[in-house]
Amino acid sequence: MRRNQSGMTLLSFILVMAVVGFFVYIGMKLFPMYSEYYSVRSSLKALAAESGVADRDPAQIKADLIDKRLYVNYVTSVKSDNIIVEQVNGGVQVRIDYEVRKPMLYNIDVVGKFSATQMLGVSAAE
């Protein structure tokens, strides 16, 4: 009794690997963008945990505290113009809105728009 073999041909294996490779390539382009965004969020949460930060001047918070934290966390996409610090409801609100554009293939770019907001000096019970 002869048994028929079944499985993938070489051509179908190459096709599957090309599709997997394409998605890995896209993931390699997107991962640094999202990793940087999570660094921005963690920097804002660490800033909120700092005591007495809401009593400082908004310009000082922006220049001294936020910019330095972002620099230490290797965040390069956020510029000083993207950071908005304002007095809101007895506390300070920090909002960072920025866009990241990375080349994908030839003239096709991938664009990520990110926004992170953190309240400073307002307790969670309020």
C-alpha cells in the first residue's frame, strides 16, 4: 500500500514566508512609535507622582520637568511645541499631542497621531 504525501509545496512555503515577512516589517516600523508613546505616558505618570509639582509655574514644569524626563527616556518625536501645560480645576493639566511619520515603502509613509493627558495636583477623590 502506497501512501500519498500531503503538505506544503516549496512555492506555497515561500508565499507564506513573504506574507509573514511583510507583517514583521510593518511591526518593526510601528513598534518604536508605540514604545515611544508608552515612554511619554510613563513620564507623565511619574511626574504626577512627584510631590508638590502642581505648585510650580507651568513654564517651569514644561521646561525643567517634562523636557528632561522625555530626554532621559529617549523620546525624540515630542518637541517643546507639542507640550501644553495649563491650570485646570485647582490643578495643572499636561497634554502632549504629537505626530510621528516614518517611511514605509518608497513614497508610502506610516503616520501615528498620539495624545497623552495627565492631571497634576488633583487627588482621585475629587
